[in-house]
Amino acid sequence: MTVERNDTKNKILDIAEGFIVKGGYNAFSFRDIADAVGIKSASVHYHYPTKGDLVSAVMGRYTRDFSELLPNPNDDKFDPKMLLDGFIKGFKDKVVDQRDMSLCTMLTSNKAILPESVGAELAAFYQLILDWLSQVFVRLDPINKDSGLILASQLLACLHGASILVQGTNQSEFFDHALSEWRSRYL
Amino acid sequence: MTVERNDTKNKILDIAEGFIVKGGYNAFSFRDIADAVGIKSASVHYHYPTKGDLVSAVMGRYTRDFSELLPNPNDDKFDPKMLLDGFIKGFKDKVVDQRDMSLCTMLTSNKAILPESVGAELAAFYQLILDWLSQVFVRLDPINKDSGLILASQLLACLHGASILVQGTNQSEFFDHALSEWRSRYL
DNA sequence: TATATTCTATCTATCACTAGGTAGGTAGAA
DNA sequence: TTCTACCTACCTAGTGATAGATAGAATATA
């Protein structure tokens, strides 16, 4: 496990993630990635034999990074409102500042045509996020786990939808508009 | 203008819409459409010279159909709550019953890689929908047009996001969960 | 009315190009 | 010497798109 090995492998993932976020599963090729990395397409296949392998590696890393980034929702030293606010801010960064859709939104819209391995990684991501948000909501309000999940799905839908709206209208104000009710209720 | 002529043209649009809704702009080919219609791909090009022409025709028809379907939001014989409920129901039909994403959600997620002509059709659709919803909200509450637009964008984001959530988790309950707050507030 | 012309909707065949993927080779590091 | 990370060269199967032909319907003209 030299440093170089991981560098190329990660660079491929970085660039693939950028392409996916821009146009989805079918909007890039091994050659696109090879050109961007500065190697040949056969070498990309060396690291990730099939496109499914590549994209599920991208999604897997995304989930792993997320799970490391998210604080323990039950740790008393974190205020739940702050956790929620941080989550929303992270999303907004992607959608408004970088004018990208989230990897998750993008791949979900492609779900019907994805290899099964990518679908599994996506499901794991939703599990992680919904679970985390549920726990935050349970701490925020004296509610049970089921109600926490409902609130979690409301917020997550709102965020996904806001990013669609920003992308579709080219007006980033819509992100804050779409979330204003949410903010005034919980933050 | 024989009947037959329009039949093929519309059949192509029907089938193209189905493919787009399933996998987006890059997930189908002229041959896929030709096979489904029962003609050759060259004949599809005869009706719609380029892929951009084809997809913007699909989106254009979608917008036209929508604008004919939506009742006049200022007509006193329609209760605004009923208008809103009908709109949400229509969306739910697509997302939950047919397990599809809306054409609009799908193409928006592909926006960065779409030909400019399709982007223009998409923008026209957002204009139509946001305008219609705004007017309904203005009738529902004694608010100004700006507040109406904000509520419109909140609902539209919620609907888009709910469809993403359903697609991503494979659990259609999330549609109603994501909209429950909305429903209890306005319906 | 009969003939000539044009148009429509399709075909076959092909273009240049790109897709994902593979076989086999090679320089250098372990 | 074996392994890693790359290469060149290639394959098959498509991609969007075009050229040129044709049967039949519609239209214009003699």
C-alpha cells in the first residue's frame, strides 16, 4: 500500500464523483476519467474493473466520509439545533455555493438504471442519514423514534427538493425559501 | 395532416417520455425508441432530427398538457384547497402508484448536460407551475404575491424531494410522511 | 379526367465516433 | 522474482446522424 497507489485510486474517485454529480451515471466514460486523471482508460479499469465497481466505490466512500463527519447525535456536548443547522449548511454549500447536486440526489434519480451494487450503496446511505437525523429529532423534541423518522424524512425531502429547484430555476434564493418554514420551526 | 402522421409522432413522444422518466437523457437511444415504436431509427430522426429536438418536444408537450389540465386558479368555482389537493394527488399518482419520477424532476437532475433547447423548455415549465401555485396560495391566504411564490417553492421542493426519497428508499410511505406537515397546515 | 409532380413516411446502408471492456506487455519497486 | 501500476493495441457493440432510395398518397397541371 504505497502512497502513490492510493493517490491515483482516490483521484479517480474524486473525478468520477465530479462527473456523476454533474450528469449522472450515464454522462461520463472511462475515457473522460482517464483524460482528467492523466492516465489511459485501461488503467482506470485496472483500479475499478467495471463501471459499477467504480460508481459503487464512489458512493461507498461518500457514505464512509459522511459517517465520519457526522457527530454522535446523542453526545450531550452537541446541541441538537446546532447539529441540524450544520447538516443543512453542508447541503447548502454543495447546492448553492458549488451549484452542484448532491451525489445522493443524482444517483437516486438514476436508480432505475444503476447496477445493483450501486443501489445497495445508495440504500446504505439513506439508512445512515435517516437514522442520524431521526436521533437528532428525538433529542430535539420529546418524541418517539417513529416521529423522529417522519421529521427526518420531511427535512431530507425538503433538502433534496430544494436542490432540484435551485438547479431547475437557476435561482439560488429558492434554497432558503424552501427551507424558511423549517428554519423558523426548529432553529 | 392525416391521422397516421400524428400517431407516429405522438407515439415517439410517449415512448421517449417513458425512457426519460426511467433513466434520464443519456439512458436511451434513437434505436431504443425505434424498436419500441416498431420503425427504424432513421425514421425517428425524420420526425425529430436531433436528440435535443426530440427531448424538448417531449418537455414542450408536457408543459402544454399541464397548462391545459390546471384549472384557472382564480376561478371562484374552484376551492383553493381543492386545487392544491388535486395538484399533490397528481404528483403522488406518478411517484407512488406508477413508481416513476416526474419528467421534470428527472430532466432537472440532468440539466447540466442537456442541450440548451431542453433547458429552455424546463424553465418554461417551472415558470408555469410556480406561477400557478403562487396564485393558489394567494387565494388561500391573505398574502402578497411574493409570499405566495415562497409557499409555492416550499411545496414544489417538498414534492420533488418526496419523489426522490421514495425512489431512493423504495418505501412509498415516505411520500405521505414528507407531506404530512404540509397537509395538516393547508388542507 | 388523365398525367405529371411533389410530398410523406418509411426503408437500407453507412458514416465517424464512443462505449465498456480485455489481452498482453513493460518499467520499476518490494 | 514477483507484484504494482501503468501502457499500447485492440474488440464488440453500440451512438447520433446522414445519404439515397422507394411506395404510396396528395396535389397540380394539361
